[in-house]
Amino acid sequence: MLYYLYRGVSVRDDEDNGGKLIPKGKRQHIEGQCGDPWMQCGEGVECGSSDGNAVVAHQFDSDKSDTMYVSTSRSFGVAKKFATCGNLVDGFVYTLDPSKFNECGVIAYEREVGSVADEAEITIRAQVSGPISDQVIVSKQLVSPA
């Protein structure tokens, strides 16, 4: 069954990123430390440094985690909410084709546990640090506040 993922980006952020899906940071692996706010029971945190911990930290707070991950959703509506910053500004919703991820060097992580289940989040990253390949982008649609 073919399905798509969606990424919501404000117009301003999209311009700042040159129309690319660029992660906010560079870290692929994270080792949790006592007191890290993202290290909570039931979140799937692993011992040691791992991609999984980086995904958990990214999903908890992508602005502070400094990871090379990009959040996407199975829900167009959720992506639109993020694109419009909660119905405040214009934005874009990117439609991505996961069937092209392997051939284009994109890795996807879907957690079965955690606090973002209502957002249907799939966290992705480029295999090599940098933007998500344009080849996985099916479309880019301008969306406005409702």
C-alpha cells in the first residue's frame, strides 16, 4: 500500500532554508544524561549513545536537541498545523514518498511508544548529514491559516 508523509514548514523557515528540508542540527546519536527532560519512562530511551535516543530527544524538543533529524507526519492536518504555526501564518506542506527513501539515502524512524502518537510522527534523516533529498518530494503545497 502506497502512503505519503507530510512535513509542514512556515513560509519564513522555508525561505531561510532555501526551499530545502534541512535539519536544525548535526547530531546523529545522543547519550542521555540524568536530568535530560526527554529521558522519561515509557519513551523508549536506550542505554548508551544511539540513533533511538536522538529520535526521542528530537521528538521531545527539536529546537534544543541539535539533531540531524526532520519531523514528518502521516497526517496532512498535523503538517498543516506546523506549517501555519498553529493557524497564524502561511506555510508549505511537503508531501514525501517513503517508497523512495532507500534509493535516495533517507532513513525513517517510527516509534511505537512515546508522547507524539497523536501527531503520527515519523522522524527522518539523510543518511549523510544534510538536507533530505529532493527526489523524495512529491509536491509542495502552500497552505494558509484556517
